[in-house]
Amino acid sequence: MCFQFDVFPLTPETVPSGAKVSKAMSDIVIDARGLKCPLPVLKLEKALAGVGAGNTIAVLATDPVARIDIALYCRQQGHGLAMREEDAATRYEVTKARAGE
């Protein structure tokens, strides 16, 4: 199955305060290294509220519980998720689902 997503540009209004904007693989990168759960998930949830469907947010986290919490949150909300190890952290690439998906 193939999904097509619309791409929405980032504006100062859609970027949560404290988020780092990256033009690499993600629209927004949240550095949650050193934070314990549920903080990485809460920061992700806040960032997702400020972007449109199809945008990708990366979360860098070192807490091993984030692997469970972020995956569960994405599954419950219908967001796409890809994970990979990056240096001493795990990088979670979350693609916001369209409303109703």
C-alpha cells in the first residue's frame, strides 16, 4: 500500500517554541536526549499539534522507555513511525496522519 502526503511549508506560527528546524529529513527536530518519559512524547504531541498532515517530526531520545511510549502513541493516533539508532540516541521519524486516518 502506498500513501501520498501533501507537504505544508513551515512558518513561524507552526513551529513550536524550542523546536529546532532542520531541512534535512524532518521538518522539525526535537532534541529530547536526557529527558525521561513521558517528556519526549509530550514534546512530540505538542509539535504535532502545530504542523499539518504529512509533515515529519524527528525526536532524538535516549530514554529506553521512549521506544515503547512513542511507538504506542503513534499507533494510537495513526501517525507513521520509523526508528533508527543515531549516535547514542534513537531517532524517531514521525509523519503526522491526516485527520480521520
